[in-house]
Amino acid sequence: MNQAYIVATARTAGGRRGGQLSGWHPVDLGAAVIDALVARSGIDPAAVDDVIFGCVSQVGEQASNVARNVVLASGLPESVPGTTIDRQCGSSQQALHFAAQAVMSGSMDAVIAGGVESMTRAPMFSPNALAAKAGLGSYMSPAMQARYPGVEFSQFRGAEMIATKHGLSRDELDRYAFDSHRRAMAATREGHFSAEIVPLEIRRPDGSGSGEMHAVDEGIRFDATLEGIQAVKPIAEGGLCSAATASQICDGASGVLVVNERGLKALGLSPLARIHHMSVLGHDPVVMLEAPIPATVRTLQKAGLSIDDIDLFEVNEAFAPVPLAWLKSLGADPARLNVNGGAIALGHPLGASGTRLMSTLLNALGQRGKRYGLQTMCEGGGMANVTIVERL
């Protein structure tokens, strides 16, 4: 079977809700990432066989197959197709898996996988909220309600359940969030993100250019203090999680270019990394956010690796209890986890986060001269994707 190689990565710097990327239509955000991938790889745009993009809130400006619209807004020819997928927060990580499977099968040689989410212009939960307002019903069918009677699926409640189950304290969560900002600050100041970020001009509300560039993740709080984080009220009365220990609402786009051996030779490309293993697993949809733990255990077993064989980990910081419970359960080295900060500092642009994490992971492996990286993230519905890459 063919191997799948990542030959280029690109991402926007994260933008706060209503911040420096809010003037960008999400389709144009995605197109900017695609154009950057083409420029960075030097690939003939017509050689791209498909574009697979993740997006969670597929409504309004992100509706009507945003992946195809991204293609039409980019420098790719009209002959390049595009399809949009939704695996909740893991959407663009799943896009990477689908792209890898396509080139490994030999049916395609070069595929762009990525994602986009403008949480300013298509707010979280807006598809459900707008449908309910229009009287179009709920995603919870009678059969689902019978299986989970009286259950309201909630990521916020799931985060509290994980914290309690794994014996995590409010102090541990606060300190983890502070460390996320500190790591992101250090990475920014030392230029570790420069190879992955695509600088974009800040646009005014009318779409005109401002002359200023957005090239630094806007969510990083360079003035963060542990005391300030500790002072934030919990989301739920008497709870452990606060807004400061949760991922930030974010606008952004990201992507990777995936090819097989035939693509490498035909296009004259050099690989950054090889996809070593891919998995996805369903788990408890009520706890919802705990799936990365069993998914990682199964992935390591299938890959014939131990947790100590992995040099760096990217575990999405949807809420601080998620990576902390993962560390505790797997016995992983905390010094290898989210070494440049995570979504608590950098933001979590839902459908774009999967390939954002992969872009950051590959760059961190390269900067440290390391070999294996593992990425996983919790997903709505109680699922988790896991990807192991080998830097080349």
C-alpha cells in the first residue's frame, strides 16, 4: 500500500471573536490557506485532486459546501473539487485522515485537507438555534431520546464530569491554563509559529484593507497571571471549570497538503512527515470529552508503540480537564504535551483546529529534532480521532 506524506502546512493566526479576522469572510480565510499551501509546496495548482475541509457550523457564510466555495475563492482551477465534513471539533483532523486514505489507496495523488471556522460570523450552536427558531425541530430523534432519556448532551457538563471523575482540583485546572498561555507566549516571542502562520491583512467591517497585518494569535494573554485566572468565576455554580480554563472562541483556517510516493516523484516534493497511524473511536456521548483516553490506548496498541515512544503530544485543550485527565490516565510526560501552548491560549476555531494542531505539531517536531508526534482531540457526540506522524 502507498504511504501518505505531509509536504506542507499552513494556518492563520487565531482571531478573537469580533477581533482581527472578523472582517474576513470564512470562505476567503480558507482560500488564503490553500493559496499558501500551493505557494509553500510549489505544486502545480491543477495537480490537486481534491480539497477536503472540516467545518462545524455549516450555516450562513459557511453553508453550501464551504470546501468547494473555498476552492472557487482560491487560486486553484475550477477542475479541483471540494467536499465539507463535520466530525465536530475533529473535523479537519478527519479531513486529514480522509486525504491520507485517498492517497494511500492510489485513487488520488495529492489532496489538500483543512478546515475553517469563523465563530464571529457563524456563531457556535447557530445551526441548531436557527433551526429551532424556524420550527424545524431538534437533532435528538425519538430513538435517541429513548436511548438517552432526559439527557442534554453538554460539553460544559462533560468537562465537569471529567474533572470530578479524575480527581482534578480547581487549582490544577487554573495552573494548567496559565501554563498554556506561558508556553504560547514563549513560542510567539521565540518565533516558533512563524513557519506555520500565514499573515493576513486586517480587514475593516466593510471588507477594505487596513494596512495592518494579523500574524500573532490574538487569544494569547501576554499579561496573564495565575491570580487573574484564579479569580474567574466557574461556568456552573460550584463547578471547577471557568472561562479561563476553557478553549477560546476563535476565527481561523488551517490546512495541510498530503501526497503519496507517486505524488512526491511526479511533483518533485520533499516530505515533512509520514502518516504512521490513524484511528477514530466512539465513546460515552454524555461524558463526551473523555474519548481521547481510550482512543489513544487503542491507537498505541495498533501501532505497536508505547506512550514513551512518542516524542511530542498535541491534545486539544477544549477544557483543561481533557489534557490533564489524558496525562493522568496515559502516564505521559507532561513536558511533551502541547509544548507551544494550546487552545486555551491560541483559540479553538472548531472545524479548523485539527489541521491547526497538526501544523503546530510538525513544526515543533522539526524545531526539536524529534521523530514521533501524536495528536488527538475530543469531539461532540463522544468521539476522538488520533493521528501518529513520523517526522522525516
